[in-house]
Amino acid sequence: MKFDLLFVKNTLIEILGMNKPSDLRVREAVEIIFNIQPSDPGLAHIEANLKSRTLLHQWPLSRVERLEFKNGELPNLIFKAVINPLKSELAVYQDIFPDTNRWTATLFGHLEVGDELWMFFEDVGPRTLKSEPSFDNLLSATATLASLHVTFGREVSSGDLQRRCHLRIMDYAAYVEGARDTYNLTEMLVKGGKYSSVDLRKLAKLDSVVNSYNRVAISLQGAPQTLVHGDFDAENIAFRQHDDRVVLLDWADAFIGTGLIDLVDLSTFANPIFGPDIMPRLLQTYRQAYRAASGESVAAEPLEEMFVCSQIEKKMSLIRWFNMCSLRYIPSGVAAYNNSVAGLIDDTYELSTILR
């Protein structure tokens, strides 16, 4: 019986995540990044031999490890290997954060290795909002988010950010088109038998949301436009060891659009921990921090309605992501996406009733 080795390899990657590169390949990459050469002074005699590799995260599209070295002159590093569509994160660091690590971990260097992109980041430490979900840390993350949105909101208003990067821009037309694409892809997957939990009734709910999406898009366009992190998950909000500064990780989903969409991620994390009352408190904290950083109100229109519209758009974008995973990126996970999409459709429909 003849086996398609490429098919077997890809199937294993889908099941197990990306392959672990050898210690030798990782050490050679680090030597290139830090220009370690025996004949050179400075780092010439530093051994790039690994002391330990700790797996932090693994799934079919990325692998993240913490690297420690036998020679203490080399700092601990976060080694991140990704394949498309996650390679876009590199452009964010190169175009938006080339000279500052105010918001991010420092990127020391990168290499293309086959179809993978290897990136080596500063290790800011193990403390994240997920590992330390205190109320103070939650407020600190909220205030940092507002400050980031103010800073880059000015660059969006002046056009500077658009000139120096190629991030997708979510405006009125993009939100409406994205909603329609979400419905079309979902319908195609349902008709193809991929989403058994999404019946005709749920499709009708999704169609109802899409048909009234102009109101969502108008509201989102009325909020300040800025750099949006796009995956403001508690695991991506870290606290740097030496100064407790909030550091935002994983910028692969960044775009230009409505910053309140990031706040949706934060409130989604906080709600089961602190209760439903946390959502208005976060909104108030964000409002106050935004005014403190900019001297202006975050929006002239009711912020609460904008936040509901941001929740709707976030859930629609998640449905689109699960659809693309089912079609292209991780087809083996379609069973899980099926249940997730079914739940997201119900949630999105319930949120849309608030706007009626």
C-alpha cells in the first residue's frame, strides 16, 4: 500500500501541532540572530548551547517555547515558530514597533526556515493576566489598552500609521462585507455537511443579523479608529518581570479599526471571574483612562451601544475564523468549530436584539 508522506506529515501536524525542531537547529538560529562567531569579540565566546526548552503553547499553526542557555550571558528567549496566516505578526513588529518595546516584548530577530517563520523575543516572564487574574491587574490592562488606543488613534487620524504599515483597515464597507462573507461561508459549510449543529433556524438567525449589519457598521465607524490588537486574550497580556509594565503579546490579528473590540476580549475573560457587573466597570475604567490619556471623550455617541456592536463584530469575526480553519487552516478541528459556531450564532443574535 502506497502512502502519501506529505499527507501523513500534514495530518500529524494537524493532530499534534507543529514539529519540534532539533536543539541543533535552534542553537544555529540563535547564533545567527545574535551574530555569535568564534573569531569575533563580544559574544564570540558565548555558548548558545541550550540548558532547557519549555513548551508554552502548541497548535497546528504555531509553537512557542521558552529557551534557557547554559551561558548566562545570553538572555532567556521566547522562541515562536509560525506558519501562514500567522506570519503577518512579523510585519507588525517591523512596521509599527521597530524602535520601541513600550507595548510589546523586544523582537531580537527572525529567520525563514522552510515554510515556517521563526521569531526570537525577549522573555518578559511567566506572569500574565490569566495566571494572575486580580482586579488590579485587570484595571491595569484596561488602562494600558486605552493608552495604546489613544497613541495609535492619533497616528490613524493623521494617516501616519496607514503609510508605514499594511494592516487591513476595517471601515463601514469592510464590516458589512465581512458580515456577508461570514454568512456565505457558514451556509456553504452547512450545506457541505460540516456543521451539523448549525440548522436552518440558526442560519436564519445569522442572516437576520447580517441583514441589519449597517447599524452595527455605522456605530463601529463612529468610535475612534486606532490600532486594534485583535486577540486581547488574558494569555497575551503579560507583566514584565523587572518593572511590572503591561506587555502585549501575539500581534498576528492586528488591524486598524474600532478599539472597543479589544475591550470585548477583556470583558469576556473577566465576566466569569468577577461577575456580570464587571463589564460596566471595565467600560467606565476604559472611558476614564481614555480621557486621561487624550483629554477627550472616547466617543460622542452612547458608548454602551458601541460596545454592544463591538461584541457583535467580535463574535462575527470568530465565526469567520472558525470557518477559515474548517476550510483551509485546520480542517481536522471542524467538529469543535461546529459547536463553537452554533453557540456564537445564538450569542450574536441575542446581542442584536438589544439594538432593536
